Amino acid sequence: MAAPFLDRDLRVIPIDAYIDPPQPRARAIITHGHADHARSGHGAVLATPDTIAIMKVRYGEDCAGQFQALEFNTPLVVDDVTITLVPAGHILGSAQVVMEHRGQRIVVTGDYKRLPDRTAQTFELAECDLLVTEATFGLPVFQHPKPLDEIGRLLRSVETFPERSHVIGSYALGKAQRVIALLRDAGWDAPIYLHGAMIRLCELYVERGIPLGDLRPSLEVSKDDLKGQIIIAPPSAIKDRWSRRLPDPVLAVASGWMSVKQRAKQGGVELPLIISDHADWNELRQTIADTRASKVWVTHGREDALVYHCQQQGLEAEPLRIEAYEDGEEEVE
Amino acid sequence: MRAFAALMETLVLTPSRNRKLEAMVEYFRSTPDPDRGLGLAILTGALTFKNVKPAGLRDIVLDEVDPHLFALSYDYVGDLGETIALIWPHHGGTEPLPSLSDLVELFNMTSKAELPRLIGSLLTRATINERWALVKFATGALRIGVSARLAKTALAEMSGKPVQEIEEVWNGLTVPYTELFDWLDGRTERPDIDHASRFHPLMLSNPIDEEKDLEKLDPKDFVAEWKWDGIRVQLIAARGKVSLFSRTGDDIADAFPDVTGAVFGDAVLDGELLVGQEFDPAPFNDLQQRLNRKTALGKHLTAYPGFIRVYDMLFDGSEDIRALPWTERRARLETWFANNPQTRLDLSPIVQFDGWDQLAEIRRKGAAEHGHEGVMLKLRSSVYVPGRPKGLWYKWKRDPNVVDAILMYAQRGHGKRSSFYSDYTFGVWKGNEIVPIGKAYFGFTDEELKQLDKWVRNNTVASFGPVREVNKELVFEVAFDSAQQSTRHKSGVALRFPRINRIRWDKPATEAATLDDMQVFLSAT
């Protein structure tokens, strides 16, 4: 293929726009609202309406010079580049960026998963010449089990310990709402209690058409009334002072990382729930094959194994080392 | 298998001892024989599969997974068994895994050559947690934080039988422990086993209360011995076989072949396991090199030869003498030594004294000059009673050493304390610098813990993951049993059994101890 019209900092060269740039840029295309992809301070932001709403809630109305909302699967022509945002299935509003320029097609997946999830628009496959894929779980040890089975384990634990509360450490954007939706789908109709950091984003999901059932702030409830209940909180809070108000909590964390038991143990997690919003190893490989890309750039995670795998398949592949911030005590999904 | 996998996961992940117990009790209650007995054997390390080795399992996996990808994964996960369980690429067998007893039978019946295929097919049928449990127990690399003692305590809770009675019969039993469970369930009498060749729960002492106890006790009724700084053991020599048990009934014979291989005569003896040349006890640190090992290292056998300082006798030959008074047991013990010359056993000498004041002085001198931990007082008429009976044996520990040290780092605790900064690293002055000398996480009240937690949060200067560095302003009076040279700490000093004696909210850090102040403690041991 011809030289790509995207450089290794994910700059779309013909239109001088960056995808998920870590530094403020004049023009940014944002795949989704997580902090390591969406930052404040860009001149102009192109994103899905959901992503723009999320950015405004997190960073304020004026966190970018201007916003341009682009609906899914609606091609937008900028100079001679056609940009289409295609659902990535990661969180509400998350998109892959599909670009076409002089007959060359490039897809930047952003973060994605292919399993159905009613809190995110379902992943759609886009064929391309160059695929820029994430690799958060890019090792063959990551083979995520069925999310509803994991929720089943949680509900069995709740049944076994009626005197205890269950607090689920979940990233406030995306994972929290997914866990709540899964609980509802599994038949848990009781109120679900929220740490303060969760409330605004849950409200946003509901406003944007994703019902989450009866949600209540955990603050307003007495310790006794939380026995046998489920509380959702950021992973950093479940072991901190905040959790002292809970009756003998079972510490759970919902994350793809939880498949490694020693890791869960080191984190003091009693009930690891392997619920991930990222593609696992098998999905990553499947997707690379399905896009029929001849060239693959791997970013965001454990690049080495996925690059090696692509090369074994006869694809041109290389890792992209994009500066993304690492969070000390917890790993963001 | 599903229930056992769930039990293993709970045991690994729950930090709470009580919850581990609850989970085991529930498993033993709800699981039929012989599966629960096999589960018990796996937990206590009594059941292993010789033919299944982690390296062998890796070979099975490498038939299915690219070696480079396996290496990258192993590097990330860090545990071979867990890597194998997670990376196994085939899932979704239709049948559930066989029961534990069927599995054990399969493992034992299958030839070494066929074993890989069997395990491969089991891994395919297993759920994600079962794969983990399967690899863990098949390779015997459990590491799930359950001691044999804890498993026995669970059996005691399940049945209402005293844990001592379970310990007494334990070593005469065989997997899958059906006769044990029959007795625990109340269906049969207690299993009858050879009394001279199994572990007998130890007799323990109570700490003496100098103010209250001494005036009530007549020195003439008691004998004194030094309190040795090793580990309490029970040595059983019967019909040519020698066993060595820790105070909790764990069999540690394999780690001390130098001792067990040199015993002459038949007896059940109670004593202190020590290391040192020519019966001269070396510091506890040296003994520690040899503990918690499955076997002894050759170099340790010469550098730290083991010996047992014997102070009591439970069986003389095959005769149970526990009901005899101490004086008679001692006489029997001395006769036994005279008739059976030993190279790795010696007698703990009797310390002569006339009154408590004199003994207090002897105790003080022993601590200062020889580093003795204190003295033991034993009622001359005391029979050997398992457990901690009142009024028969006392330990009179030497006064603890104390040092004023400065809090440097705090770390969150575990379990109930996981939201509190409850583990404290403290140090002393070395010139203008503060160097760490130890770490302690008890000695304070719950109320003080709250105050300390608050202080730590308000005085944090830096965070490293779970650790907070604090302003070097708070002084602890730290009590400790002894101090030793150490290469592990920058200060070159390590404290034995340190605890927070007092929080010196009042004392400025500039008045805390210096490393030079620590030297006196080092020379005393």
C-alpha cells in the first residue's frame, strides 16, 4: 500500500487533525470519553454526540474551543478525507475512526469490544488497509469469560452473605453503568447504591436513553440498611475511608485484569469479577483478520504479543508507543 | 470439583482467618466422602501427584500455544500454574469435571505418557476458575494460605470436637480420612492409633504477672530453666523411626535430617530446636535459615547444625508418663539420656535459685550476658497436660528493650484494617539522616489506630503505591525482644518482635534514638 496518510502520533496528515491526542491540539477527533483519550483544551473536537456530552460533564461546557457532533455511520468529508465514526462497543458513544483518502482506508479502533452491551452502541466491523488497534488485553492469557456468568458469581455471593454488603469497584465511566445494566438483566431489581463519583455519569446514561433502574446515593443510607445490598464505587474508594461506612463489605472489582488471581489478591480483592470493556486476545485476533488489513499498528497496552502474532500471520505490524498517562494505584479501563 | 475450586478461590482471596474457616467448615459439611477427605488432604499437603509436574504441564500447553507468546504471558503473570490455566486455548467441553475422587483416581491410574492428554482434556472441560484450581492442585503448588492447623481448626468447628483431640489422632490417619469424618460426624468412636508414634499436643505456659503471681507462689514448689530462643518441637523416636513436629503438629523432620538421623532410643520428647556448633545456640536468625524449607540445604547442615535442648519427656519408650509429676518425668529423662548417648540432643539444665528476688537477678543477668529470653517456672508436681493449663508452668520473660524511633512510612493493613494506615516503618538517627530499623503493626489500641491513621493522612509527604511517606515528626516508643545485625536494613540493625509500646505525641523527633544508641542492644546478644 501507499504511504499511510496517518502518522505515528495518529495525526491525519492531509487535514492536520489528531486522534485522541494527549496534548492540546487545534483539531482533535475523540474516540470516546475516557480520560486517557479525551482531554480538555483542544481547539476543535469532532466526536459522537454521546462522547461530547460525556466530555462536557467531566470537563465542563467549555472544555474545547468548539465541538462538532458527528452521528455514527454518517460520512463527513473534510478536504479530501472522508471520516466516518463507527460504533466501537467500548462505552456509550465510543467510536472507531474510519478514514478514506485517495482510495486508502484506515481504521483507528480506539478501545473496543465486540460482545453485545446495552450501555454502548454495538461494535461494527470496518474493513481497511491499515488498522490501528488497541491491545489492552493483548496477551493470550486474557480470555474473558461470559459477563453474565460473572454477575451470577456476584449474586451467589450476595445470597451467601446476607449480613454483608457487596461493594464493586468499577471505573466511573462505562464500567459502572455496564455492571448495573448486567445486574438488571440478571434480575437484580433492588436499589443499587452509588458512590458520589458515579452519580452524575449514571444520570447522563439514563438521560441518553439507557435505563439503569433504581439508583440511590450510598451516603443517605444507614449502615444497617446496606446489609445484603450492592454498592458501586471507584476502585480507589473501596479500600479507603469511604468504605468504613459499609457493613462488613465484600470487596469486588469488575475488570478484565481480575482474571489473574495473584493480582486480585495483591489488590486485596475478595471477589474478582472478570468483566471487561476491551476485546480479549481472541477478539483482537479475530478482528485483525476480519478487517483484512495488510498493515497493523498496535497501541495501548501489551503491544509485543499482538505485533508478534500479526507478523506470524504475514502482516506488516509495528507497535506505536503513544504517551498515555498511567494511573498509579489503579488501572483504568 | 466445582465446590473445591470455589473453596480454593475463597481461601486464596479472603484475608480473614474466620472466613477461611467458615468456607472450609461449609465445604466439609456439604461435601460427601471421600471427596471432602481428598479436599482436606490437598489443603494440608498430604496428597500430591508425583507424575504431574509444572514443567510437564507447560509442555502440554506448548503443543497448543506459540512458545514466544507463552513466554511473554508467563513473564506478565509471574506464576507458571496460573499462566497455564489462563492461556489454555480450548474451552467449552459439554460435561462438567469429574468429582475430586474420580479425578484423583484418574491421575493415579493414567500412565505418565498418557497424563498430558488427560489433563489437556480436563482443562478444556473446565470453567476458568476450575482450570486454575486444577493446575494448582495437580502440581501441588497451592500457596493458598492455609496451614494444616487451620484445616484442623475447621474440622473442630464443624464437629464440636476439641482441636487437640483431632491433632492427637491426625498423624495416624490416612487419606481420604473416612474414619476421621465418621468420628467427627458422631457415627463411630474415635479412631484408635499407635499412641507412642503420633504427635501429642504440647503443654504450654502462661506469662507470669510479677505483681500478682510471685507473692502467691512458693519458690520451693518450682524449678526454673532458661527460656531458649528457638522453636518448640516434639521429637518422637519409636521402633527405629524418628519424627519431628512443630508445636502445631506440622511434620518438619525432612528439614532437619541432621537431628532426626542421630537419635538413639525410643521416647517422645519435648524440647527446643536450636542451631549452633557444639550445642552453643546461635541467634534465632540462623535457625530461621533452616525453617520453612521442605528439605535441608547441604551448606546449612554444616553452617547451622541443628540440635534439640530437651526439657520434658512424654513417653519413656512406649510408656505414657504424662500423668507422672514433673520431678519423676525429669528423673526418667535423665536416666534415658544416660542409657542412650546422644550427639544432637542435650538436656536443658535446671537453674538453681532460692527466692524470687534472686531468680529475678539471674534472669536479668542471663538476658544481659547471654541474650536469654527469660526463665521458665515449672511446678514440681505438675503432670503433663496438653493446652495451656493455669498454675502449672509460667514463662517469665526478660524486660523488653525499648527505643524511641521516628515514624517514616505507613502502609495500609489487611482485612478489617485495610482502610487504615496500620503498618508502620520507623527509624533512628544516623547523623542528620533517619534510617529505618523496623516495622510494627500492633501494640496500639483501636482508638490510637484511628488517631495514627488520621495523623498519617495529614502528614503525608509522598505516596508510593500503597505506602505513604510521612513527615519525620512522630516518635514511637518501640519495644522489642532483641536486636541483631542485618544486611536487609540500611541501618544494619534488625529488631526481633517489635511492637509499638507507646505513642510519644509529646516527644520531638530530634530527641529520638540514634544508631549509636542501638549498639548496646547488639552486643547483648
